[in-house]
Amino acid sequence: MELKELTISDGSIEAIRSSLNEFIVTFRDWQEQQWEISFENFIGVENFNVEGEELDGVVEETASDFIVRSRILAKEPDAPMKCYTFRSPWNDEPLLRIVATGCEVRSLA
């Protein structure tokens, strides 16, 4: 399943964990279904204590200042990256941003 097919609105992130090249988000949607979102080859993360927070949506970008900054810090200037931004429903601000080569979504049911 692709991330854009998952209904993020009115859901929340329950947990986050990471390893050297994988960032995993456990997400519960508005129907109480639990999902695992695995971000592959991540090089940048910005997290504003998102666990337990309600979300409005996620935006996927291929060009942003955060991607540029992450590439510089990771010494990967030409890596084909995407930025996944999970937003707050209250002020449309990003609560979690992940720069990675891609992601995979699977049901935990």
C-alpha cells in the first residue's frame, strides 16, 4: 500500500523507532486500525513530540529546503530523496518530517 492511500486525517502516531537505515512509524487511523509505515534509507528527521498527537494529513515532496539540508549533513548531495511531512490539524504546522528514499505501508491487523 502507498502512503497516499492511507487516511491520515483524525489518526495519530503511536510510536516511532529507528535503526541505521530505517525509520518506522506506528500509526492508528480514525477507524482504530493500526498501520506500520517504514521509511527506507532515511537521512533526516525532524520530530516535534508527535507521539499521541492527532494528525491532519501528510505531504510528500521531492524538493524542499529540508531535503537539501539533510543531503548536505548526510553527505549525500545527489541522493534521490523525498520529504514526508505529517501536519497538525490545529495550525497546519509540521509535527514530523522524514527525508527518505521511499516508504512502505502495511497493516498490523
